[in-house]
Amino acid sequence: MRHVGHEKLHRVRSVLSKTTHAAWGFIVKNVVLCIAVLAAVVTMFFVPPDLDYLGYFDLKTLTCLFCTLAVICALRNVRFFVVLSQKIVAIFKTTRASILALVYITFLGSMILANDMALLTFLPLGYFVLSSTGKQKYMAFTFIMQNIAANLGGMLTPFGNPQNLYLYNKFSIPTGEFVLTMLPPFAISVALITLCCLVFVKKEPLIIDGGEVKLPKARTLIYGVLFVLSIVIVFGIVPYQTGLIIVPLAIAVMDRKALLQVDYGLLCTFAAFFVFSGNMARIGAVKDFFGYLMDFNPLLVSTLSCQFISNVPSAILLSQFTTNYRALLVGVNIGGVGTLISSLASLITFRQYASHDKKGVGRYIGLFSAFNFAFLIILLIVEFFLV
């Protein structure tokens, strides 16, 4: 009997050990998701769940993310990014020129596609260019520069960042005034990113390993159409409900595996932050506190607010307490660099990088913080004298 008892105790301990190990592994792999869920749960104690929670979720954004992620997984499975990376290496020939091209493409993409979509599109391309040429040592730097380019490149146009579109409509900002307001920080950002690439990336020759890859023309063409569909949803040309039906159905027929490869953890992270930011905006003490601060210095307050509750919720919350939309507009845009949660687009970059280099996550966060806060301090100092 005692022997049987020892065996049962041993099995229980073994199961507990495996469960603890699995749970810890999940937390390490999904640290940002866990933080987002914890933050959302804490705010629920101050704002109990009710019907207003349904208004927190930006279903259009979540649909665009899901559709784009699914199409990118499908394109990756037909080795589309391998072919595209081969073309980039053939044209630019060196590490420095190729990384600059990747960053500039992300810059331009964020102005047209919005920062989230630009990163979802061009981060995989950056990965394939560097991994296929044996230049993984530049992976963290390239992802960080692409992330900064996406967040700061989108500031120039009213639709480049979600917070821009919101403030543009709320305050009826003239388009010319909008562009002129954001042109100085945009120009400084381009110069700083270019300087970083020139200083930190050596001019090394690039050689693609492996032979020529041929794409399946029909599938690639269909995926291309689905990708365009995912993008035009952003502009409201096609209802997001239509995309949510067409894209997953088409991919399920052609590549069901791609649907399983979608980063659902990222989608859950966005959903959790929607709950967190929505609840924060409903806490009376928080609203009173920010109202007092906005009378003091709207540029500084909006920039710092982004570091804790992200730039989109900061724009929505703080717009209730100021008429100085120029300072608020600049603040929630340059505030997109800084912490990992200062922009939800940064979470996309972090998840993408962690999926490729789990062991290098700590180093990535260190480099990310160093570059982002350097950009933030420089831009904040310059704009302090301009706004």
C-alpha cells in the first residue's frame, strides 16, 4: 500500500512539474499577451463588465490583422518572400543598401497602408532577406528600424496611423495644416533612421544561398488578390465583414495549414489592450488626472501617456481635455516610439521577432528600448520648441 501511495505521489508531482514547466514556457513565449490580459483584468475591478465593453473592440482593425496575417502565412508557404528577397539582394547587393531599402519601403508603406499593415507586409521580407544571406546578426536592428519607420512614417498622412485618422476627423484639421504640422518630426525621423543604418550596418556583400525558386502562378495570383482585399478594407472600400468571409474561406480551400499558422496570440493581445484602454477611459479619477495635466503641457503629457496606455487610446482619451490639437497630434505620434506598448504596431514587431529568435528576446528588448527612447528624446526636445 505504501509503495502504491509513493507511485501516485510521484505521478502527481510529475504532472505538476510538467504543467508548471508548460505554463512558464507559455508565459515566456507570450509575455506581452500575459501583461495585456493582466492589465485588462485589473481594470475590470474598477469598471465591471457591461454592454459598453462591446464598443471597445475595433472589429475592423482585428479583421484587417487576421486577414493580412492569414494571407502572409499563405504567401510564405509558397515561398513568395524567398523570391522577393532574392530580387532585393540582386538589386542592392550589400547589407547596408538592402536594410536601407527595407526600412524605406516600410516608411512608404506606413504612409499608404497604415503602420500595422506595413509591418505585417514587410517584416517577413526583412526576415527572409537576412536569414537567406546569413546576416541574422542584423535581424534585431532591422526589425527595430522597420518598427520605428512604420510608427514615425505614418505620422505624415491623416490615414497613416489610426490616431491620426481619429484626430483629423474630430478636430476637422485642414489637410495642409496637418501635413505641415507633422513634416518637421517626419523629416527628422527619416534623417535619424538613415544615420542609424549608415552607422550600425556595415557595407558587406550579400549572397543568397540556394537555387532559383519558382512560384505557383495561379495560387500566388489569388493570394495577391486576397492581400489587396485585406488592404482595401483599411480604406473602407470593402466592408470588413466581406473580407472576414472571403479571405479565410479562400485560404481554407487552397492552404488550410496557413490558417493554423496565424498568430492568434497577437490578435488576443490587441483585444486585451482594447479592454484595458477602454476601461481606463471610463475611470473617473484617471480622466480628472489627465484633464489637469493637459492644461499644463499637452505635448509632454500626450507623449508620456502613450508609454503606458498606447498612442491610439491616448489620442481618444486626451482629445476630451484640450483644444490644442497640434500639440496632441505631435505628441501621440512621436509617443509611438518608446516602450513596447507605446504603439500596438510595436507588439506586431515583437511577436514577429520572438517567433524567429526566442533566445534573443532579452537582447531585442534592450536594443529596442535604447533606440526607441533615443528617438523619443530627440524628437521631444525638437518639438518642444516648435509646437
